[in-house]
Amino acid sequence: MLREINDRAAIEVLLREGPLTRAELELAIGLSKPATAQLITRLELDDLVVKAGVRGGGRGPRAQLWAANGSLAFVAAVDLTPHFADFVVADVAGVVLAEYRTPLPVHEGADVVGTFGEALQKVAEDAGITRNRLAHVVIGAQGAFDPRTGLLSSAPHIPGWLGFDVPQKLSDELGVDVLIENDVNLVAVEEMTVGQAQDVDDFAMVWLSEGVGGAVVIGRRLLRGATGGGGEIDWMRVPDPATVDTGDIWPEAGARFGNLVDSPAICRLAAAHGIEAKNAWDAVAKAPKGHPFLDDLAKRVAGGVANLVAVADPQLVLLCGDTSRAGGEAFAALVEEKLHELVLPRTPVGCASVQGNAVRAGALQSALATTREDVFGVVTPTLLGSRRPEGDITRPRPSSPNR
């Protein structure tokens, strides 16, 4: 048991830090020189670690580098939007092997499985493997995924992906294990892994872009909800605190949060303040500091965030998406100011720090976590529960191919 604990600790370090020398690994896991040497020999015989070149530059002989064996398994991650699908393939050590971006048909009646399978085959071939060698594929999509039924909801923008068990159909017909996850949940995963939420147990994310989305993390675990609707803040009812008439007529129960802060709504609010813009992030970028438009927009965002804070009382709220990036930390600070006028907790509000395609990056983290558990027995606590319900996380771990 102690040997297995030490083996897993060593693999975790190599997966996190990349190739290390024996001396560096010894320091990282706290074993003696002989014990570390035996551990490396054991893992090499099991094909779980491999030689990865040498490290020189100092006096004396160059030191052998050791790395987790990435060739034991491969994964793919996909960011699926109405406009394009962004693919990446990596080995189980996390080394990116190929990327591919292509439009996919999402209209009703589209050949979803066929076109997705062709794109997946293309990026797999670019990575030097066949599609059937992919151990796990994670798709990030704008909508709520019900893990009990495999159905997507709140996704009228991709009607071709509605009305059937998406992961089951893709898995069966493509011959690979497929999981689909809400896009903002995956941004939260990436933020927990390499962003501002690395040391935070409870936090909430609010996505502001063409549409609106959210994610809630409690105890380092995503709150998905009974039907996959956790964090679907678009449908919250909130009053409109704007000081100008935008031409919208809201019911007495208040406006839908998504109708207040999606891109068209923000453009109408900006126009009412004399700012013409083609989209929300353009409007925010054009507005000078202290402009009443930004004040009204911050009030709208804070009204929705206040509901999350009142229920979950998170340690941190992070804004993400194109609109949030355009406003930056200055807009986040303004939202924080308006939020503190509405709720008792002094919850800080900041901007998500992950750059690039955070949805795809989070999907890759999720795919790697699942596959590393299968291959190496390394469990990532932040991603527990990422499997479908029949994949009980307490089940015995499948052995690696060489054990």
C-alpha cells in the first residue's frame, strides 16, 4: 500500500511539473535516494514513466529526466458553438498534439454524428493516431446537460443537438467515450486548475458575452444540480435598475436576467445612453470610465450576482466572457461596489484570469482527469462527478494496460 501511495504521488508530481530528474523527484515526494531510485525502476518496468532526455548546464554529468508516459492514452476536447467547433487532442500527460477548428452544422436535422465524427477523425490523424485510440472526449456546449437522460436543454442555438442522448449516441456510433458539459462549468474547471480560483473552495462565475451563463463551485466541486441546471442564471427574475428607458417592457415579476445582460440588451442600454455599438463588448470598450452606461450595466449585473451570493455565499465571484474582458478589473470593481449595496456579505468580484479558449482548456482538463484516474489511479478531487451516473466514482479503478 505504501509503495502504491508513493507511486501515485510521484506520478502526480510528474503530471503537474513535467519531466524531472531523480533528485528533483526525490525532493518533491520526500523519499530517500535509494527509495526514489527503486520507485523509478518500478514505474519504468510498469511502463508508467519513460526517459525524457537529459538536463545539463551544470558541472558534472548530465542528469536523466523522467516523465509520465503520455503514450498510454489520448484524449480530445471540443468547444462547440453555433459558429464553429474548436478541437484539441493531447496525450494523457497533457502534451497537446493537434488542434483543429471548423464550422459544424447545428441546424435541426443536421448529421450531427457524421460531421462531428469526421472532424474528430481529422484532428486525431493530425495528432498521429486513429480516432479509436481516444480514451475520452469532452465537449463543452452552451446549454444545460442532464446527466440522467443525456439531453441538452437551454440550447436553442444548436437545435440539431437537441432531443436525443448526445453522449450515448456519439459514444455508440463513434466508438469513443464522449461526455458533454456546460461551457461555463468548464471555464470554472480551468480557473480552478490554473487561474484565480486555485486556492478557493467556493466561488461563482458569471459569463457575459452573446448570452449569459453561470457556474457555481462548492467545496471545490461543480454544482451541477439534479437535472444539470446548476448555475443556469439566465432565467433568474430580477428588477431592472437602469436609469434610462431602453424600450423594453418588463413584467411586474421583473426581467429575466439573461434579457438584461445579453449582448442585444446591453447594446440597447448603451444606445439609450448615447453609445452606438455592434455588440456588448464593443459598447463596454467604447464607454469612458465613469460613464452612466457602465454604472447602469454594473447595477444590472450586480442584481443577478446578488441572488447567487444570497444562496451560496461564495468566497469569490469571477466575471468571464467577452463583455467582462472588455470591462476588465475596473468594471469588476464597479460590479462589486453595486453588489455590496444589495447584500450583506462583502464578496469580492474579479475577472477570470484564464486567457485563450477557456472552454476548450477546461474540457481538456476534465478529459485528462478522467483518463488519468483510469490509467494511473490519480484522482483529481475538483472533477469528481464528471462521469455519467452509471460511472460510480467509488467503483474499483480499472488497471492500467500494463498492470
